[in-house]
Amino acid sequence: MTFEGVKESALMAVDTVWTNKLRSALTILGVGVGVLTIIFMVSIIQGLNKAFAEQIEALGSNAIWATKFDPSIGHQPTSEEIHRKELTMDDAEALRRDAPSILSVSPIRRKIAETVRYQDRQSDTPILLGVTPYYEFTQSSYVGRGRFITDIDLEGRTNICVLGIDLVHSMFPHEEPIGKELKIAGRPFTIVGVMEPLGNFLGQSRDNTVFIPLTTFQKYYPDTHFPEDIFVVIVRPKSRAYVKSATDEMTDILRRRRRDAPGAPNSFGISGQDALMDVYNQLTGATAVVLTAISFVALMIGGIGVMNIMLVSVTERTREIGIRKAVGATRSNILSQFLIEAVVLTAIGGLIGLAIGEIASLLTNSAFGLRGKPQG
């Protein structure tokens, strides 16, 4: 078929599409909805993945967690894990001293929902964290104003605290908190700093927190009571490339310190960002498959609509086809005309669906915070 023949068929196809506006619009609508659905679904899935990945990254630069039980998301500690011996400050110090792949170690005691009071304002929801000065660097979470906990605070077991920004907003809406006295479980603490906004993780605010020296925490809460109170050792490797070696070194050091028998399972748990992402991918994998299948079904329906419209078009235009054949049109001329009509319709529908889908996905991701931006 010559170029002139293709050109003539294309002009006739475009003219036919323009002449039959309603039929063409319905065909374009079917294709557009199919493409829009695919773009929208894929964008939402990618937005969720990106938001979750950024939230994990916000927990610390390639952080690794160690506790007496498996700290993985979705894992329910067994009775045997709950009754294991706790990790200790000495374990954290051994990791800092003996693991060459580790840059920083931060032991933490966490107590859920402790009572905090200032004058006539009270909150029963803040998370109480007993930390060391290494917390800031290990977790990449820094004080916004004032100061953080120091070695002197640890040695003296002083009653000082650093507040998360949510607690500042609720307890000190119209005044500067630094220097004020706050009561934690009825005990007076002096506020010395306010943390930078940390955002949310899995829908839970990380800014509704109170930080106190770990030794002060142990003074008032000598025993841990799972699940309200847990002890965690958080480790920051030298870089992303050292995550595996750091994990191996942690495992070896803790097994020796806890006297785990050769061949016996670990009497502790270690988890990191990769493990969290693996769990997330397992949880969302089936959802992604279903959404993708729905998207392809929508696109297939749009394609079937184009096929039916073109079939009706051929049936309605048998007289036109006969006249064209009578004046010398070949079978390929007629076939190319209908194919070009189908291509024009699907191309227009695809472009419209692509544009609307992209706009809709951007608006949805922005409205629901699926870009992973910290809030607070």
C-alpha cells in the first residue's frame, strides 16, 4: 500500500470520527476510563509504597532493632519470648565496643501512655522514652530548641525531660515550655528541650512523646512489664553497605553474651528496615495484584467497546464499502481506514485517560499524604 493510499485512508478515517461525534465520544469514554483506572491504581500503589518507605527511613538511618523478642511488625511475641531475660545496658555497650560495623548504639526503654500534667492540663496518652545522648544521632531525630539529654543527666539520674511537639501544642499552647516544671506520673521534671517534628509512622504520631534520661527511667521503673514497657537496643551501621555485617556482628555478640548454645535458636530478636519493608510488601502484595487486575479488566472492557463500535460501523457502512470497491479501492485500503479510525479513537481516549488519571492520582496522593511527607 502506497503512502498516498495510507494518507487518503487516514483523512477519511478522521473525517468519519468527526462526523459520528456521539459514537466516537462513547468509544473514547470507554478507552479513557480504562486508561484512567490503570494510571490511578498504579499511582496509588506507588504512593503508598513511597510513603511507607519514607516513614521507615524516618525511624533512623538504616536502623537495626534488637529486643528479647522478635521486633518485626505483625509478629505476636510468644510466651517463651516474653519471659526471656531482658537485654541490658551492658549488652548495648558491648555492641558499641566490639562491633566494627556499628557507628552508634542507642538503648531505649519505652512505656506506653504515661500520665503527664502541667497546672490544670493533663494528658494520659504520651509515650515515655528513657534514652541516652546517643539517641539523636542513632535515630536521626534531633532537638529543635533547648538541649537534649547529656551524660551528666545520665550520671546524676536527673529529673529533666525533652518534649515532642504534639505535647508542646497540647500542654503549652500559649507559652514557652523550656524551663517549666512538668509532672510525669506525679513526679516533677524540668523541661530542657523540644524535639523537631518527627511525623507519623503507621498512623501513630511520633511527636506525642516525652524523653527522659534512661537511668532516671530505670530509677522509677526498675522492672519491665510487657507490652506496656519494653527495652530496645537501636543500632546505626556505618552505612547502608554495613547493614548485613552489623546484623551478623550483633547476632554473634548477643549469642555469646546470652550464652545461647551452638545450634540453638537466638534468645533475642533483630530486625531492620529491610525486614519492615518485606512485611509491608507481603501485606500489600495481594492488594496490588487485585487492583492491577481490576485495572486491566477496565482497560479490556474499553477495548471490547472499541471492537463493538467498529463492528457496528462496518455493518452500517456496507454501501460505502461497496461504492469504494467499485471505484477501485482495494481490501487493504478499506481495512486501513477502519484500523486508523480505531487507532484515532483509542489514542484520543488513552491521552484523555492518562491526563485525568495523572491529575486524579496527584490530588489523591496529596490529599491523603501518600507522598510520605512528615506531618506536625
